[in-house]
Amino acid sequence: MNTTKIQTKTNIENIKESNVTENKPQGNLPEKKFRAGAISATVWLNKGQRVTGEESEYKTISIERNYMDKDSKWHSTNSLRINDLPKAKLVLEKAYEFLLLQEQDLFKGGA
């Protein structure tokens, strides 16, 4: 039985969402990952410092495609094929939705 099969359906039920629970004291922190088959979008929490010296946080999104080489080793790339674009669009929309809803939740507490 081959357990390395990649899903190829692009319907919404195949979008996988995961909370990333790594505890890294420094650097960027992955906050959420959305996956459709071999394509994933990761939301990152970044910490920086403003010119005034104040600490700041901002979020970025990375996209990648996972693939297996001829030696059955897994790799990832940021290069997408034409057939990857519908899945990329879907995971990016989910990441945007997550960020937008999270931002709206910030304003609920201040009312």
C-alpha cells in the first residue's frame, strides 16, 4: 500500500487547516497552516522593532508546494505549476480569511 499519495481534489472539504504549536523563543513563529493536497499557505507571526524602538508584530504568508523526487524523498518549493494555481488560490483565500477574521476579533473587545 502506498501511503505517500497526494490528494488532487480542490474542493473545500480537502482544505486542511492546522494550528502550529511550535514554541520558538526567537524569530518568526508559524501561526496557522492551510493545505490543499501538495500546496500549503502558512501564516507567520513576525516580530520587529520600529524606528522609535518600540516592538512591533506583523504577519506574512508563505506558499509552497511539496513533491517527491525520483528517489522518493520529499522536498518543497515555492515554484508552482499551472495545475497548482487553483489550490494556491484556495489556500491563500483561507489564509486571508483567517487574518481578516482575526483582525475583526481585535475590535470586538473594544466596543
